[in-house]
Amino acid sequence: MADVEYRCFVGGLAWATTDQALGEAFSQFGEVVESKIINDRETGRSRGFGFVTFKDEQSMKEAIEGMNGQDLDGRNITVNEAQSRGGGGGGGRGGGGGGGYGVHESIPVFVDGRVNLTAW
């Protein structure tokens, strides 16, 4: 069971929240192995969500209970257990694991053979 990770998804983060600040906020619940804000690949700007990995399951559960709905850097955050990416091949793309607030993606829409990029 060495591959088990006790990871929380944290959504609704302020754009200014850093990896370090995220880890410090969650460290009151136990040893934080890693804290990571997810940034947009093109702009480098925060996507408004991240992950916190704990050393043990109890710390993760306490963090979810204690931090969900709390204020961090002026924003009420959403905290829940992160969904595993899963290994192995096959299968379609899974659903989203939350996502950032205010994040817009361009979605290609095909109409009569034409492509129109629509902000979603």
C-alpha cells in the first residue's frame, strides 16, 4: 500500500494563494507532504484550485472536516477528498474534480462542418 496518497482537492482559492500558504493553512491538521496550486499552462496564472497531500488518512479527514467552507485569503474554499486519476489504459475521460471559480475554457462546437470556439 505504498502507493496510497491522502490527498485533498481544494477549490475556490484566491488567485494570490501560494503553494506555501496553502500548506501552512492545512498543516494544523497533520503533516503535509505536498501542497500544490494548479496553474494555467499558457498564462502561469492560478486556476483557482489545488491539492494538499497528507502523510496519513486521519489528517486528511480532519482537514476536510475542518477546512471545507472556511475562509482562506478572503475566499470560502471547498475541500473534499481528491479523486484518483486511476492507472491503466482504456476508458474515456473522467468527469471534472471540481475546478476553479471564474475559469473559462474554449469548447469547440461543430455545426454543419464549421468550428466555433465558445467560452463555457
